[in-house]
Amino acid sequence: MWQFSKGDAVELRSIVDRSAVVAKGEVTGLPGEDRFHCVMIESPWVRVSIKVVYCGDVALPVPNKEEKQLCLRDVLGMNALWNARLLRKC
């Protein structure tokens, strides 16, 4: 299982090319402990505060159409869910 703690600095990897770093951020929520939009986060998802975006066109795995948050550029400085398999500690 993936071992992350709140506050960990992480690289977000692309679903298409797992070697490609598409953004950097900080873990802010963990499965079974925290919520995202009032819903408990479930494994394998982790809530990440997006600090730096390298590939703004990358689609969010869990988009928020109501808030028009569809890709990474839309959530810079905000939280997003990211699959823990695609996160690496910095």
C-alpha cells in the first residue's frame, strides 16, 4: 500500500505516461480519514493541494464540472483528488 502523510510533498504523474511529472503538490487528505466535497475519500485516492503545474491540459481524474475544474490548470492553488499510484514523494 502507498504510504503518504498529510504535508508530504509529492509529484503528480500522468495516467498516460507514468514517467511524466505533470504537477507538484502537497498531500492534504487521506483515504478513510478526510473528505473531498463532503464525501469521504476512498482508496486509492489522495487529496492534493496543487502547488505547481507543468502540463495544464492534463485532465483531472475526478473533474468538478459545476466549478469548471476539468484540468490541472483549473485547480492551481486548490485541492484535487489524485490516484495514489500516480504520486511520488519529492
